[in-house]
Amino acid sequence: MTFTITAELPAATELVDLYRSVGWTAYTDDAERLVDAVNASHCVLVARSESGALVGLARTVSDGLTVAYLQDILVAPEYQRRGVGGALLDEILVRTRGIRQLVLLTDAEEAQRAFYESRGLVEAHDFAPNQLRSFVLLR
């Protein structure tokens, strides 16, 4: 499968459709807020199929200097396990290279852990030489 990764803001309808395709209803329940959040992001990368369809997206929230938060990385179900997510993450890593911390909060699925660790990310409690703590408040 051939796809391209570019920095662009996708159209609102295709953005909502992509988030809906992976079941992220916390985002799609307020589509206008989702569009505004993506538009306000530090970096938005999209993956498009040969036909131009939006098949993946990654975005960061950042000050651009000390911390970048990988807010979302998602791939349409029919394009998963084809290198799209890895390519998006690899490009995020390139674009955040000069930023001290890249932070990610994700589900506790073993496949996700293996995916992120394959790119050099470490779970906070496994960080060495000193453990890190991470905290979250979801509303």
C-alpha cells in the first residue's frame, strides 16, 4: 500500500469521519470542538492513500521547546498494520527532535506498548536511571 505523510489540516468532515472510524466518540460527540482542537495543534500530520483519502492522523500539543504531547495518533481500521501509524510516529519524532520531552498517554494494550517502545518511547515507571511518575485528570 502506498500512502503519503504531509503536514496539513484536514477538512472537518473527513477529520470527524476518521475519528468516528476508530470509535473515538469522546471526540466525535462534539465535532466542532474536535475540529477547533486539531486546528489549534502544534503539529498536525496526515496520511493519505493514493486516492487522496485521509487514512491516518497524528497531532501534537506543544510549547515547541521543552515539551510536546502526542495528543492523537490514529489510523482508519482498514489501513492499520500497514505501516501508516509507524510512519506518522516516525515523522512526529523527526519534527519534535529538538524538544526536550515527548509525552504520550494511551490505552494499556500490550500491542500499543510494543509499538511505542519500538520507536524508543519508555513507560514512565520503567524510565531509568530514575523512575518518572505520570498523573492524569480526565473530565
